[in-house]
Amino acid sequence: MIRNYLNSTLPRPTRRRFKLSTFQGVDVRVAEEQLPFAYAPKSYNFAFDKGVLETGTGISAAYMKVGGSNWEIRKAGNGKFLRFFAYTMHNGQYKTDRLVAYADDGKLYDLRFNAYVPFSPVGSYGEVLCAVPYTYDENEGLLFSSTQGLYFLEGLSADALGMTDPIESMCVHSDRVFACFRSDPFKLRFSDDFDPSNWNVSLREGGYISFSGEMGQLIKVVSFGGYLFAFFEHGIARITAYNDQTQFIVKKLYLSVGMIQKDTITVCGDRIMFSAADGVYVFDGLSVSKVLKEIESLFSAEQPGANGAFHNGKYYLACSLDMDSEIASAPNSLLIYDVWNGKTEIAHDLTISCMIGVNNESFSGVMAEANYPVNFLGLVDRSGSVNSTVTYKLWRSPVTSFGSNRGKKILREIRVRAEGSASVTVELDGTAYVFPLHTGLNKVRVMRAFDKLSVTIASESADVRVTEADMVVDFFGD
């Protein structure tokens, strides 16, 4: 019996290598199938400064320099800090920079940056709503308002000024204190010259400016660039204010559709930044423009507890993002936006109740009170952990078919050069395959067919860095 054998040759594939990413950050403006591999539809707790994945935001113990040594800044009491305020006191050629914290135990706490002591309790004055540095009767201190009234704080001593109507926001401008009172949110009141205890309405003392309800309630007043700016729930007005009460000029500058978040309104050098229900904005004193458009759709509709700070050219925004989260309450994220280059870093599963940017001879940085993953007061940094509790870091590529919808595709290999422990997950047509990564060049042989794929790099290490990543794919034609 003679057998005939037919020799067939398998088609030779076209082999191509694809750079996984240059790691430029997150962008959700388009469907991820249309997104370049340089951007991710989801990533958090990684930094992208130089086109590589690096350890992202964390919070570590805060230290101040005193007498040539570093001393850890520690809290007093068991209360959670809710608000921070800063001011400076001078005594001849010496100065003392002070930080005041209001805690949920109802007390104020004082910290001197050039002393060896932790936060010291000042006293209980009701819920503290706002504060501003002020010089009263030639004495430097902090003017603060609470539910019990208006006070002037010098160090550890606070004096009541007779005004018992709570103030929601205030600032100093043209020798007067301008304030939004809780009792009338459609009126901006101002004190007598050099006297925040006198709010009598007259041509020679205090007065007020009334607003219609077109832009909602008045929520904050800011002195900026020689003008006074009134922020409302849905807009901004500029007030040209002089000592003469008859010379006030009011001009409406901006009307917002989304509600502006009061505690996110922050002076950032030559601009003011704030968050609203429809995005994050920058205001230069004349016009408003939107930033962070690439992640705008991630913002939750409600932003309870959102707050902002500024330090060293960066705007820090504690907010809520609609991503997978371990946090049931809000905020659940911290955004760090560089106002000069527009780059953004996302820290996720991190709740910050309050923060403040500080820059003096003893301390420089953003001090923050974290409530999750642990309760901790510290310095925002690039440690990748919160008081040694490591953050979960994730970067996911867009879903892609590599532009080929016909024929067979096989993922042969992924190569990842890493420092520190991590993992790479390859999702092929809905099925996930997980591979560990170690320090050095990792060659992951996959050899599986697919139509669409995505790649996820994750790490539970405090210190991790991914510098190179690429894939080898075989295409077999029609």
C-alpha cells in the first residue's frame, strides 16, 4: 500500500515589537480603544515625571529643623484635625512661624515651627470656620471666627472681639476685614478701618455690599492682585475696593454651571484654582479656564470634604474620583497638579481631611491630616506609603487590537525592566493572566492568541520603578 503525504508549510507570521508605553499619565477623554499607548485609562499611586513609572504619592512623618537637628511634628490629643491656619509673629529681629489646627474634639492647637514641643492646646471656642493673619493694635496674630463669635489669637491667648455672628469666610483688604456672615449669605460686609470689632454700618465705620441671588450664595472672599474677589456657589465677582465706601465697584466675571467647592478655592501664586461640580478651573483675575480635562469625567458628581492647598508650584486637591475604591466616604483621592507644566499625579484610596502648604526656615512642604488608610498627620511626599502603610499602585494600558481585525494574532512575549517587586497582568479577550515581576529585565513568555488585549502593571511595594516595557506580537494574515 502506497501512502501519499501532502507536505504543507505553515504561513510565516509577521513579527512586530510594540513599546508598551512612555507612561505619560491618565486620559479618559476618548474611548480607550482610540487612546495612544502613551496614556492610560486608569492609573493611580504611580508617578510619571520622566516617562517611567515610579513610586507615587505618600505621607510620611513631618520634621522641622530646630537648632541644627530634625524634630518630628506630633499631634496633641486624640482629635482629628479638620482645618489648618498659618500666621507669623515678629519680635524685634526674631520671628515665629505658627500653625494652628482645629480638631474634631472642638479644640484649637498651636504649633511653633522653631520650638521643640508638639501641638499645644489653645482652648475651645466652638466650631472654627475661618481665619486670617491680622495685625490688631500693633500686635500680630490670627483673626478667627467660630460658631461662638470673632476672636483674635496671639500665641496661646485668644480674646473675643464682641462680634458673635459666625463668619464663613473673611480676608483683609484696604485696611478692612471683608466677610461673609452665616446669617446673610447674599451680603458682603466690611469692618471699620483697622478695627475688626466694629461692624457698625455708617459712612465712617463699616458697611456692606448686597448681591442678588443670580450666582447663588456667597461662599468665600479673597484678596488677590489688588482686587477683592467674591466667590459664589455659581460664579465670581470682582470688587474694586478703596477706603472710601462710596468708591466700591462690582463687576461680575464668571458664571458657573456646576457648584464651586468652597474649601478648594486656593491662591496659587499668580492665579486662583478651584474645583466645581463640572471640573477644575484656573482663574487669573480676569478670566476662567478649565484644566485637568483629561480626567474630568472621573470626578464624582458630589464632592463632600473636598479641600485644596498650594506649595512650590503645585496645586493639591483632595477630591472624590469614580474609580474602584476601598473608601466608602469622601474624599477618596489626592490630585497633585503642576501649574507650570500641566502634569497631574493621582493618589487614590487616600482620604485627607485638611492640608496646608508651609514654607519657612524650619519646614517646607504640604502638611496633611490623613484619615485613610490610617489616621496620621504628616508630610505629603513620594514615599508610596502612608505612615508605612503601603499604597496599592496600578497602571493599565488601553484595550487594543493593534489595528488588525483580521487573521490570528499571538502575543509571544512581554519584556519589562523593573526595580522592586510588581506584577504584570495580561488580559486577552476577557481572560486575565498574571505574572510576577522582579528587579531586572523580566522576559514573560505568553504564547497565546487574542483579538484584543490590555496590560496592567501593579505593585504593593513602597519602592518600585518600571523603566522599559514592550511586547512581541505575531500576525498571521487573513
